[in-house]
Amino acid sequence: MLKKTRDRDGIYDRPDRPGFWGSWIDSSGRRRRKKFEAHTLTQARALLAAEKANVEKALTFGYTPPAKDSFAEFANEFLKFQQRRIATHVAKGKISQAEYDRQEGIVEKHLKPFFGPEMKLAAIRRPDVIRYIHRRTGQVGDVIKEVNTMKRLFNVAVDLAKIPANPAQRAPMPQAPEGRLRWLTNDELHKVLTACYLPPVQNEKGEWEEQDQWLQQAAGLAVALGTRRGEMLNVTLPDIDLDTRIVLLRKTKNGKRRPAFINDLAMQVLESMGVRELKQKRNRGLLFPRVDPAHLTVYFIRACRKAGIEDFSLHDLRHTFASHHKQNGTDLYEIQKFLGHSDPRMTTVYAHLGEKHLTKVAENLNGVLTLPPQKRVSTVTTASPEVSLKARYSA
């Protein structure tokens, strides 16, 4: 046996480790080397022949012999594979850092503890996946994200020839939870924005000083643009073009940049923040440089409770944005573009109509379906009044 056999098909030995070693090309074209549990050269050659027979079977019939990796071992390999796909900008085959963090949390906190350290990857079957779904459905609001991560993990295992098929491919997916239907009327919105006003505070000298109205400005901009919290807090001053009335959202949920369009309310908010002056000074910082996301959420909920509005969050301002658009005749396709939804079905969750609006619409038949015939009464919906942050909400 020659040592150079290591680089070609055959049996070879190693000076550093005793035993019989085999070298061959697998079905994916990669050189494989393995120590055989053999006591004689004849046994080693028989084991090598069996490995090469598996390669021929895989090439001929598409059969892949299952790997001996445990689920936990391959889960670590999967996370390394996903980590190499992280990119700052959206691209085919790439994922964002936030998406990787979410998948890592699902793998480490849920998938690995469920399957345990000893469960073989190739031993997992469809009933095991269904059992996981049933167990997690009662513990988490949206198990679909966990199942999708599991499917992705098994797909990578199939691509790497670890398993012949994805056991989660045909597993019954749980029904997606219904989206929240919470939004604010004009009067409720005015109350909330008023409650977001931060009153003056005393300094060390006992003098009263006006606070930075970051809470009111963030809430006003969120409902005016329909952005998510992260999208808004990552806006920089160069992303804002007051002349074309466009805000470029660079960091979005799906990783795709999209424009947000500045209406009158958004313009009032940006002017109250001195954006035009800051841009003239070539300031390239964040629009909200000192606003912590968690603090914004908590302070906004407190303001809502102060205004007498229960069960309402900052994200629900997107519902308010979309609902008022729909009530004022905006097309669902246009709302989809405003919200940045890749799936149009998601937009219908945000574009529901309120009962009061439907009651008004129903009045269009007043005098039409009654006897004796009367003059039809038409209902005219009035547009929401313009909002002045300084005059109306800073009282």
C-alpha cells in the first residue's frame, strides 16, 4: 500500500494513526477519506467497495445514504452555513442579521432541546415534526416561523447529502393567527398625540425647560408614513428629501429598500424637528439619534392609557394608517406598496373598515329601499382635519 493512494481511490495507511483508510469520490464529486473498522486488507477493500457501490446507487437512482450526524451536530453546521449568508443588502441567497438572529434563537431555544443531543438527523420522520408542531402550537402565538426554520434546516441537509428527503416538507402547517384589528379614529388619534406631549421639567436651578418632543414626533411620523418602528428609527437625515417629499427606508423587514411618501402631517412633524435646517448643516445622523426602541414602545403605551385608549401599541399605528387610506378610497395594491408587503394577503389585515364607517356607508340606501319612495339621502364623508403639532398637540 502506497501513501500516495490517499489522493486516489484505494486503501492506504497513515504513519500517525494505525489502521486501514479508504479514499474515494462521493456522489457530489468530493474526495472522501475514512478509517475503516477492518482487521485485514481484504475487509478494508470490501468496505471501500460498499462505499463506492453507494455512490453508484446515488448517481443512478438518486438515493443518498443517510449521514450519522445527530440533529444537534447538524444544527450547528446549519447555523454556520446561514451565518455565511448574512448580507447588509437584500440579495438572492442572502439573509439579514435580524433574520439570522431569529433563526439562531429558534434552533437553540426550541429545535435542539426538542430533538435532544442524541437524536440522529436521518432518524427524524414526519410524525416527529408533527409532534413538534402540536407541542409548540399551544405555547407560541406563531409557530409557523419555527416550522419554516425547521424546513430550511432540513433542505440544507438534503442539499449537503445528509438525508435523502425533507421530513418537514409535507407536515400540516398550523393556521396563521388572525391579525390585530385595532386602529384609531380621528378623535382617538388626536387624544393619543396630545397625551404624547412631554411637559416641561425643572432643571437643577429650578427653572422650567421644554423637553424634546421625541415621543409625539415619533408617533406622528409613524401614523403619517405607516412605517414599522425599526424602519422609522433607522432613518437618517440624508434619507429625507423634503423637496420630492420622499423618505427612503433602508432597513426594512424584508431587506428591500422602499420609499415612504411625506404627506402634510409628516411634513409638519419633520419641520417641527428642524430637519430642513439640519440638512443644510450637512448633518448625516439619525432622525431620532437618542430614542431607544424599547423606551418608545413603553412610553407610547403609557400615553395611550393616559388618553383612555386601551390595548393599543405603536405598531397599531400602521393599522390606523392603512385603515384610513382604505376608507378614503385608496386601492389595496397601493396600500400594499405603502406598507411594503410582498404578499398582498397581508395587506387585507391592515385594510379593514370600521363599523362606524360601514354604518355611514349603509345610510346610502336611506330612502331607496323604503316605502313610500323618498328622496335618496347621500352621505358625504369628511376628510380628517389637518393636524398642527405645535398648535394642537403641544397645549
